[in-house]
Amino acid sequence: MSNDKKNSNKTSNVQVISRAAKILRTLRNHPKGLSLSQIAKEVGLARSTVQRIVNTLEQENFVAQASANGGIRLGPEIAMLAAAVHSDLREEIRPHLIQLSNQVNETVDLSVLDNGKVLFVDQIIAAHPLQATSQPGAAFPLHCTANGKAILASLPLNEVEKLLPEQLTRFNDKTITHRDELLKELEVIRKEGVAFAREEHIHGICAVGAVVYDSLGNLSAVSIPLPSTRFYGNEEKLATAILKTCQNINQHYKTIK
């Protein structure tokens, strides 16, 4: 085989990987799945090209059928890879979470963006008879939680708009239900670096949240959920503590890059 043909094959292989990655990233933003035509439109490729790549990804369980009508979504192998990443993330960040929990004497959570929701991946539980806890593996909405809003405020606007419908789900009378109103709050969070949830998801439960980045630039959120009786009047103290912890985590990852 000539050198030109070898180089051509290498280029073709790299192009296929790049296109497959683009398809997977597109499906990440559409947890309910997309048709082949919709994927082709999103990634700017011919439907036949998309079909060939999707067929291979499906054989490896990176994508799966979302419904009987042929929609495609991310597959179980992606979740397994993500779980491995989350495990490494937990081990790296856990000492900082323990220190924060001891400092404020409250439960501290670590969560990530997953299929349009905020997924809890680790938790340090404080020794309080009255506390707000969610099991790791639980998924909550983005628009009415402190960790969800912190993550949203760190994403580009076009990604936020894809993740949020114009009319947001109402959980109680304190939930923000209009996307434009939430976007205004996200601007403030972006400037101040900290997000608050004031009983917007569950009555009696408040939280403060901020984001951290690992050495690869992956985004996750640290949050302190607590009963409203211990939240109001302590917002500034909680915000200062969580921001300092997140700064320490981000600084740690900068030094190991």
C-alpha cells in the first residue's frame, strides 16, 4: 500500500471518530432521542452517513433505540463510562466535601449534568436530626435546584435554551416557571459565582450551590441542601464557605494539569 493511501485511510478513520463524537454530543442534549434525519440535520451530515455511524455505535451499545418509531438515544455503555468518571471525580473531590461539611455542619452534595437533569453522585451527610438528603443516583430538575442553576449558569446560552423549555415545570408556588425569568437569575449567578434555591423544588428545603471543573474541564456542582429554618439568615455564611471550597478544588486541578 502506498504512503498516500495509508495517510488517506488514517484521515478517514479520524474523521469517522470525530463524526461519531459529534453525534454522541448531539444526543446528550436530547435525552428523549432523535430520528436519523434529525441527527443528520443537527450534525450537518448526510442521513446515510449518520445511519452507518449510528449502526456501529449501536452494536457497541453507545446508542440505543429510544422508542418503537426508530428514535435514537445514548446507550448503556455511555452510562458505564460516565460512572467510571464519576468514581474518579468522587475520590478526588471527597476530602474537600468532608472539610466543607465539617465547617458548616451541614450535608454536602456533589452532582453532574446528566440527560437534562442534575444527577447526584456523592454526598457527605451531617449529623443533624433534621436534614435534607438525596441518595446518590437520584436526579432532580435543573431549573429549581441550587446545583442545577449553578450548572446552567456555567453553560453557553444556546445549550441552556436547548435544556430548558420556555414553560418550566411548576413544583410549588415558589418555582420559577418562565425561562426568561430564570435566564435573568442565571446572569446574577454567573457574576456572583453562587446559586440559591429557596424552597423552589420542595417546601421547607433550601440550598446553595457552585460549580467546579476537573483537570479535563468537566463540570460538576457542589451544593449544601438544608432545611429552610437553618438557611434563612445564613445565606452569606454558606455562600462564602462553598465558594472558598470550590476555589480550592479548582486550584487543585489547575496544579495537576
